[in-house]
Amino acid sequence: MKRLVASALMLVSAVAAYSQGQINFNTRVTSSPVGTVNAPIYGPQLTAPFDHLNGQAATNGGSINYTGPLLAGTGFTAALYGGPANSGTLDLLSTATFRTAVTLLGYITPPATPLVMVPTVPAGGFASFEVRAWDNRGGTVTTWAAVLNDPSIARGQSGVFSPSLQAGPLPLGGTPPGGTPVTPPNLAGLTSFNIAPVPEPGVIALGVLGLGALLLRRRK
């Protein structure tokens, strides 16, 4: 009897896991029928280190002029968050660090299992995602909550997006119970962004005072 119960529980768990939606966590896929993505992530702007930019780089067909270095190595963390499309709820799904090859700087090192489960969305369903990145300070900053608690930590966010092609949104991969297998999509719609610290209120106040003094001087 115990064996039957254990077997039944294992079967239920397997079906539940099998029916969860899947997404390919990779920021560089140049050719694929389920969407392409080319979104390197950058460090702080050289002349404006507090600026947070978001959008495709001018060097990659976009309009944003990133001047910061491309992120590289294990000193930076990228995290994939996801949840049901348009729900406003995003949960941590997976983390990764960055490549070090010269031709691949700015791109994440895909995790050992790049097909990431989205527990709250079934296979064939639709989801929204966001990629967040930060300076992990030698591996000591391991959560987004810790990042938000320290304004001096350089961080950035892609903005929320739903993978899609011109023909429409891409469903998550996997095999719905009794359904046809769906190929897990790529992060089509993800664009580049940069990381930067958040200025302290005192720094902002000094900047405002400086701007005011400059305007008064011009009036005189």
C-alpha cells in the first residue's frame, strides 16, 4: 500500500513539473524560429555614472549610446524574473554570471540548465519577464532585496516584456497534459540596459544647488 501511495505521489509530482512552462534563459541567440535575442548588458556610463539607460544599443541597431564597459565575469549577477503575462507578479526564476570571452562580453553565461521553469505558468501559456543585473561585490550581494537596501550598489533592469514575434506572443515551452509539445521560446523582446548606483538624496540635493547657482550666474 505504501509503495502505491509513494508511486502515485511521484507520478503527480512528475506531471506537475512536466506541465510547467519553460523559457530559454540566454541573452544571445542569433538564429532561432522561436525568437532571437541580442542584449548585452553594460556598466555605468563613463561621464554620467548615475544614469540608468534601457534600450537597444546604437552599435546593435538601436538608438542608445552606451559608454560604460560591457559586464564580464563572476563579479556581476543577472537574474531572470517571470510570472503570468500582465499579472504584475514576477518571481525569481534563475541567476547567472557573465561571459569573459572578448567577443561575448556583456552576455550572460547560460546556467547549466538554460530551460528555466516558470512555476506559475503552464506549458503553452503566456508569461512576462524581466532581467535584473547588479554588481555582486565579490559574491557577497546575492539577492535583489540586498541590492535595493544599498543605493551604492550598481544595478539595472530590462523592464518587463513578453517574448513575441511579429506574428504575436510566444507561448512557453513544455508539454501540456494530453497536448502537443511546445518549443521553449527565447527571450525575444529583451533589450540591452546598463547598471548604475542610485545617488543618495544628499548628492541629488547638491546637484540641484549646483544647477541653481549656475542658472543664477547666467542670469547675472
